[in-house]
Amino acid sequence: MVLDLVRAPSGPIREYTICICVIFTVLLFVSIAQKLFVNMTERYDCTECNNSLYGQKYILREAEPFCITCYDSLFSHNCEVCHDLIACTGKDLSYNGRHWHSECFLCFKCNKSLADRPFTTKDDLLMCTDCYSSEYSSKCHACLKTIMPGSKKMEHKGNSWHENCFTCNHCQQPIGTRSFVLKDSNNYCLSCYEKQFALQCVQCKKPITTAGVNYRDQPWHKECFACIGCKELLAGKRFTSRDNFAYCFDCFCQLFAKKCVACTTPISGLGGSKYISFEQRQWHNNCFNCKKCSASLVGRGFLTSNDDIICPDCGKDF
């Protein structure tokens, strides 16, 4: 902060009183002369060196007077470039706690004054925006012009854009901070990408924007690929199909699998399991047993009695 310089009153008391006597009446002279005598007899010294400030230039700091020499030694700063003292009679330009003479406040590259120009810093060195841009600023990937320091820019995979140049390749609207998709080196807002390139779900006819399911060369949303019976999601699970509809294992067995004559539960045949078929009737291997003694009849001869099957030994009793 540069303070105004003030000159203290000077000259002998007698000259002031005589001057006033010429102008004013005798009574007024006495009153004014008394006041001037009191004021001029009080000392008015530098707060630091105690030298009289009458007839000298001085600076007030927090209501305390300082001569020019003391003020500079106590409060003035040294120039960042030439390291000389920045006298209170000159301009002190400051930035981030550092100080310069106005004639030393120059661009590091072109040496032009920065006193009335925008500037920036690089490695603590002052640079005008023109020099900084040509040396360090990135070029816009779209318009190939310099992205000026302090302006907004968008970056993606090593490329930079002006904020208004970072646009959707289809609708040409600025993408800003919205989600986008890169395809064939072009940026697309999510809406345009879905309309132009995304697969459509066979079930709901809407674009598939996240991981989906491919079944019989047809794309599905994970949440759309479900059992036609119980609606359980089938992605990553065992399922089968009938008449082009997908079924979970349980629904398929309940609806279409043959039922075991003995236990009445479905015979799935999945996983390589075996079953016995006889006269339009089916049994699980472990259910194909003699009705009388419960011995397994798999691989053995058997007899029928009404709807029952019995082993030859038990058949002797009939």
C-alpha cells in the first residue's frame, strides 16, 4: 500500500504570528497566536529515529509518523527481480506474496511489461498469456486452436477440447459433463449413440446400453431374458427352451417332463440321468423296484400285476 506523502509545517513562530496580525484584529491575533505557539512548540518526530519531521516529507502508518528513510527500511519490500528496495515513492506490484518494481514486472519470455496485461506463471516465472499459450497450452482436438490459460477445457484419452468444441458427432450439441461414448474416433452423446448404434432388445425393443445376453443370435437385456413361466432371470443359469420360449429347469420339468410312475416327480433326463420306460410308463432308475420286496429291477426280468411291477421271486406267490 502506498501512502500519501505529507509535508510538516516549517518556519519560526514569529513569522506565523506577524502574518496573522496583519490580516486579523488585535484581539483575534492574541487568540490565534496563543494556539499557534502551543502547537509549534510541541515536537513532531519520526516514530523510529526521533528526528524532527517539521519541513520534511513523512508517512503515517497506523497513525504513527515515519520519515521516508525509516519507512522504507521498516516496511518497504525488495524487488523479486533486481532485489533492490521498492521505495515508497514508487509503485510496488505484488502477486502471491512476491513484489516487483513496475519496471521489473515483465514477461519472462518476451520481456514486455505485465503491469496492465493478463499474465500467468510457470515454475514461478511470470509469463504473458500469449507466450504461455504458444509454449505450454494444449491445442483443441476439434478446431486446432490454442486453449487459453484459465478457460474451460475437456480432456479424454490424451486429447483436449474447448468446452464448446467438445460436441456430439451426430447432434453437434456440446457434451459438457454428460455421459458419452467414443466410437471410430468420434464422440457421441449417450442418446445419439443408442439411436445410431446400440443393439435393440428382442423382448422390449429398447437399446441395450449395458451388458446383455445373446441367445440364438438375438440380443436381450439381462432383465428381459427370463423364464416364460415363473419370470426368473435366466442369465448365467441353466435353462432350456420349447417352441422358441425359454424356461428355467424347474418350470420346464413341471410343464413338459415325463412323470415317474413311482414317485410322481418329473424325469428330467438332464445331466445324463437314466430312466426306465415300459408300456407308456416311466420310472427313475432308483424308483424301478419290485412292489413287494423293493428290490431293484434295473437290468433284471420282472412281472406285471395290474399296474405294479414285481420281481420273478415275488411273482411265484401269485
